[in-house]
Amino acid sequence: MLPRMAKAKAIFTCEACGAQQPKWQGQCPDCGAWNTLVEARPVAERARRVHYAGQVELARLDRLEVGGVERLGTGLGELDRVLGGGLVPGSVVLIGGDPGIGKSTLLLRALANFAAEHATCYVTGEESLDQIALRARRMGVGAAPVQLLAETCVESIIGQLDARPPAVLVIDSVQTLYSDSLQSAPGSVSQLRESAAQLVRFAKTRGVATLLVGHVTKEGTLAGPRVLEHMVDAVLYFESDVGSRFRIIRTVKNRFGAANELGFFVMGEDGFREVRNPSSIFLARRQEAVPGSVTLVTREGTRPVLVEVQALVDQSLSHNPRRLAQGFDAQRLGLLLAVLHRHCGIGIGDCDVFANVVGGLRVTETASDLAVVLAVLSSFRERPIPEDLAVFGEVGLTGEVRPVPFGEERLVEAEKHGFKRALVPRQNRPRQERALDVLAVERLGEAVDALFA
């Protein structure tokens, strides 16, 4: 009589956080997400570790000889900026964005620029090779010697490239990949984790700069567990307003450069073109000044950017006036209105207040406080602020105007765009004479009196 084989016990994996449970439940006990547990067969320990073979040796930090890392330039200055100066050999970059925003188009352009000097490969799991060829021809890069591969099995991809690894590899997209060692469907948490792990090991051991394209959920985050963001070296997000031609690439994580860096592009018929002067996108040059508009000098990543802050104050028709902010923290708008009432005696409690950063840019730093307050007050009193005035500064709860970092660079950016005056915190006064007429204030009341007295 043949011995009975032990039945493989199923486990249930959460698609949101990757936690494993012995039985199905409606809610994941680890992250609290509902209806995210899916059945998956456990993998034998030997099969799970089959790709981890290799000799490992200890090394001392003080005996390591680290040479200068030569980055690979993409040929796109804005993309090189968000990457920290270019791609680092052996690094893995995850790029996310809404469907149709242009991730594949941008990477195909970058690969075509690479192909002139380096071996490149574009692996697609969503499109056919003919579709990629048609897009390349439309972009004018159809003659670039880029290797193409239509495959979704991660073991097959690594097997094809292991003999002659390219310098730059693009995977479009990581959610379409699967591993033969797992039985779950492509796109599941276990498949994402295993496929990404194999690609990361291949990139590190063979020195291949790898770009992974990731889908984005309705909440605007990368689909799959957040473990993908921890496994890679850099995470970039594509951002754009609906119907806008402009695209913004934001660095969320970067082990080889500054985080929160921005790159600006404009979409054309032949693909993307760089926007080397992003301030021109967010500034509206009018014939005359209008109430409720102030020019803010903010800082995104390592560069100062001029943006227009607009505000609208209107008499409320309900007992609960509305406070709506787009482009910055809505709760901070209520805080600034309270400071304006407490320390300047200007009450707008019975009015609806709307504030917006023009162009779809989201400002996260507190240097926008002074510009928001002045824009609100300008709309409330229907008195325009001069078009040649640039503003920045943080407003404290006690009514003081606090200094912000990189004040000199902000003034240089405003001067470069033709602004004649600047309203800044007292501690951000320039150390040397500038062409700008700089008005430094210490209290919010001083700024209000200087513009509206």
C-alpha cells in the first residue's frame, strides 16, 4: 500500500500589506484592510531559496576601496535631476503614475539616448513588440539599437539577459511578472515580492541599472505592498492635472540623491520635452494686478520655483463658512486665518475662503504662509498686490514672521524673473546689496501695514 501524501496546506496572503494568515478572514489583522486576503499555496523552503545561492564573505568597512561612481546620463536633464545626476550602475528605480500619463514614452526616449553608447533592453509584459516599434517611430527614435523582449516570466527574463547583461534595463511593468516557483497569479503580493527580489539581485550582482514601471491605485499609491518601495533604491512618481500637457516627476525616495526633487516636462506629438524654466508654468503675466493673487518663491527639492497663490473671499450664505485649500494643507489655512484675526484684528469668520496654488503644484513647506495670508487679505479688501512683488515666509502662532531656509537662493530666482521687490522675514535679509528692493518684516502686522495701510 502506497503511503498517503501530505496535503499542502493553503495560506492566505494580504494584498495590501503582504501578511500571511492560516485561514481566510474578512479583515486583515495586521493592516486592517477589508477583503484583501487571497489564497496562496505555500512554497517549499528549498524552492523558495533556490535563487539565493552564492558565496558570502565578511568585509571590513575601513578596508573597502570605494571608487568614484560614474553615473549614466539619460540625455534628459530633468530626469537626471530627479535621479540625482543620472542612473547609478546596479541601482533599481521604481516609477509610478496614472495610466496613460507617459511612463513608457519617457523611458523609451531615455533608452534611445542610452543606446548610442550603452547596451539597453526594454522588457514589456503589456504590449507587443510591434506596438513599441510604432511608438518609437512616432517619437522619431525608431532607428535606436534598443533590444526588445516580450516576456512575463522573471526567470526567463534573467536567463535571456544573464549571458550578456545590458547596462540599462526597463521592465514595463512589474505587476505583469510572475515566478515559476510560486503558484499564485501575476500581480499578487507574493508574485510581486518574489519577482522584484530576483530583479534586484540580478541588478546588484551584474551592475545593471534597472527601471521598474509600477501601476498606481485609485488612492494614488503604487499597487501592491509597500515592500516594493523598500526594496528599490529610488521611487519616482509621475504627476499631472487632468487635461494638462505638463508632467511633473517627483522623487519620493532616493538613496543616491536628494528626495522630493522635481522634474518638469511638457507632452508633445513626438514625446516629452524638458521644461528648463519651471517658474514660467506657474506664473501668470497679466497686464495689471488683480486682487487675491500673490507670487510665492517656494523650494522644490534643490531648486527655487516661483508659483502664483490665489485666494477668493466671499460672503458665506450658510451658517458654516467653507475653508477650501488646493495645493497646500487645508488645516493650515484655518490656522492662518485665526492668526490674522488674533494678531491683526481682521476677522473673516463669516466668509467663505478658497485658496489655490496655480498649476497643480503641491507646496508642502511652511514658507507659503505669508503668501497665503496676503492673498486672502488682498481678496477680502479687494486691493491688488503689485505684480513685481515676490513673497515668502513662515507665520507663527504668536504673529511673528519666521525665517525659512535658502533665503538667498529664493531672492536670486525672483530677481532672475524680473521682480523688483520682495517681502521676506527679517532674518532672511540679503547679506549683500541686490537689485531687488527687499522689505524685511518681523511681525505679520508689519507686512499687512506695508501693503494695505
